[in-house]
Amino acid sequence: MGSGKISIGDILDDFIHQKFGTDSYARIDVEISRSKKRAAFNMFNNKDNGNFLCLIEARACLPSTKLSSVDTIIIFNSDWDPVNDLKALQKITLDSQFEQLKIFRLYS
């Protein structure tokens, strides 16, 4: 990040990278362009990649985005009002093939 600040997304990214490896997750931030967000979602949905976790900033949810191979979602930089996070999640299509989808909201 250019500002020199370490965000909660950076901390989560580092932890998951060290614990599970680079190919286990995708991170979607609000700062990246729409095309890069779509590319990250498409890469995540590719079942051959082995991704099982999606780190997504609450404000980075795009309409018409589909997550099909998701097992766990961690929403970071979440809003204090849970209704706003629900609205953000409603923008994307969660078509999980798993019996149970885990969604975690982290506050910082």
C-alpha cells in the first residue's frame, strides 16, 4: 500500500498465505479496478486452482459476480451495521456447491 499503513486485509492476507499457501485463497479489495476484481473472482471460481477461501472487503462486492467454489468467506473492513454487510453480500451470487457456507465478519 502506498500510504504505508497496514490494513486488516494485509494482516489476513499474510496470515492465510503463511498458514495455507498462496493458492488457497483470493483477496478482493475495493482499491483494485473492476476488471482485476472480475479476474480475481474468475480465478477463484476455477476449481483447478484449489482456492477455498475468499477474503473480500465489504465495499468490493460487485453486482453480477458469482462465487461458485466458495467454502468460506471472510468479510473485512466491515460496516458496524450488519444490514450493510448483508446488502453487500446480496450484490453477489453465492452458488456454493458445499453443504454449508461459512461467512465471517471481522471488525477492526
